[in-house]
Amino acid sequence: MKLNYNSLHKSCITFTKIINIHIFLGCLLIFNLFILTGCNPKKEEKLIENEKIRVVTTIGMITDIVRNVGGDKLEVIGMMGPGVDPHLYKPTLKDIERLKSASIIFYNGLHLESKMGDKLEQLSGNTKVVAVSENIPTNQLLKSPEFKGQYDPHIWFDINLWIKAVETVHDTLVDYNSESKATFGENTENYISKLRVLHEYVIKQSERVPPQQRVLVTAHDAFNYFGNAYGFEVRGLQGMSTVSEAGIADVKELASYIAEHKIPAIFVESSVPVRSLEAVKAAVISKGFNVEIGGELFSDAMGNEGTPEGTYIGMVRHNIDTIISALLGESIEIDSYKKEQ
Ligand SMILES: [Zn+2]
């Protein structure tokens, strides 16, 4: 039932004039109860229906933030699971239903979800639609070499930038449901303190590799923020987006670079097909140098739920451990990466 303050109030006045004071008092009681709930009718309706605030997110790394900050106050639905490439992802009919039923939608922005822009724009009239990247100052963003005038969307690889995304989620949730302000605040503080520890861990691990050997070659250009924050030179076979596949010229050029710089290991990514990097490895071998596939990194999607890599923190730890072990030749598990499905 929709309770409307104005119509309720008007009807109360009419009744008192025509009938008697008892009905007026009854109305006044309902009116007072309504005021005591202290919420605006639209928000209250959504909360009563679901008991929890329904939030829909795009990539797993954002789902992880929202789950950590919101705790049990929210029902969180993540659209993109393990192995899903957000550059190419188009919402399914089920996703569209979920998006329509959400109170809040969080997405990365900076054109990461490039096939979803129109849908999100349409929904922004009725639902709170928030890009977690929106409060990062542009001077802290890296420019996209591929798309003029745009920024690199892979901000989660610089943990300090990702902390700003956490703060944006926190502020949005507090704005939506101020009653849970204390819970959201405490959850955010806990999560950010874990992220600061993670940041220090990545720095410590990176420092094990001499600066001139810190070269990271991956399937696509997702790791520029990582390189920038932790002192790695980064080369991706494909561009920043995976929309167009790498060509033969890209494979040759990268193979020459690897052979010339004697780079010991290159890395596949969970959300990009393996075949392109296997072509690079073959091309390097044809130049008389051997390069190992150093393992699988999680770039634009996290690992399976229930595994350590199924969380943002676990994913970042997995990536840095894999990179450092392979570059130092410590425990390279050759060809242990997941084969293309
Ligand atoms: Zn990407």
C-alpha cells in the first residue's frame, strides 16, 4: 500500500468537517506513526519489500567492496562472475530485470563496461546509478593510449585509487540509508585498513625484483595502474580494451621485445583467451629465446567464489605472488594455467 502524506492529510481535513473528530484522531495516529518511521515513502517501500537494500554491481571487484561495506544491510547481486570480460559484456534479459529492481547500481565507469553505457543511462532516472571511479581526481587517472580523450579504466590495480572507490561506495550507502551510518562506517574502516596492509604487501613483494627486471607482459593492457604504482614496466599484447583481437604484427613485435630484453615469463589472464599469448610464446621460441607462461593473473575478473582469489584481496595477492615467483624463477608452474574453455 502506498502511503501518501498529502492525500492522507487532505482526507483527514475533509472527514473532520463532515463526520466527526474520532476519525480525525484515527488519521492523526496513522499520520504520526508514518512520521515516526522517519523515512521518505519511496525508500521505505523498497526497504520493506526486500528488508535489505538491493544493490546490483558489475565487476566482481566492486561486488566485493559493496559486500564488505554494506555487510548484512544489503542484498548484493554481482552481474559479472569469474572469467567474464567486462569490455565485451552485454547485459542479459535477467540482468536487465535485476538492474530494474535495484535501489542502487554500482559500476566502474571510465568506459570499462562499454556495452552497458546506454542501459545504465536509461536506468539512472529512477535508480541511483553510481560509477565508483567518479571521485578519483583526473590527475590521478592514466590516459588511455588507445582511445583519445579517455582514461584507462583498470583503476583497481592501484590499491590507493581503489580505496577512493571504497569511499564512494560508503558515501553513497550512507546517503541512501543514514540509519546504518555507524555500521557502514565501521565496515569501511575495517576494509580500508586491510587494503592498506595489502598495498604494503605488494610493495614489499615488488621490491624483491630488481627495478630493471620489473617487466610485466600480459594478454591485454590492464596493468598500467599496477605498473605505475609499484614500479613495473607493463606491456600488453592487446590494447586496453579487448574489443579488437591482437593481430600478427602485435604478436611479432611483442615477441621481439621479450627476446631482446630476455624476459623470463609472460602471463595469461583469466578473462582473456589463452591462445594469443601462446602465439607470442611460439614466436619468442622461433627467435631462439625461451619464455615461460608464468601463470594466470586475474585482471578484469576475480576467481571463483569460495576460493581465495574470489575476493579482491585474494586476487591481488595471487597476482603479485605469481608475478614475483615467475620473474625470479622461484617456482614457475609451467602450463599450470587454466586452458581455454
Ligand atoms: Zn581490461
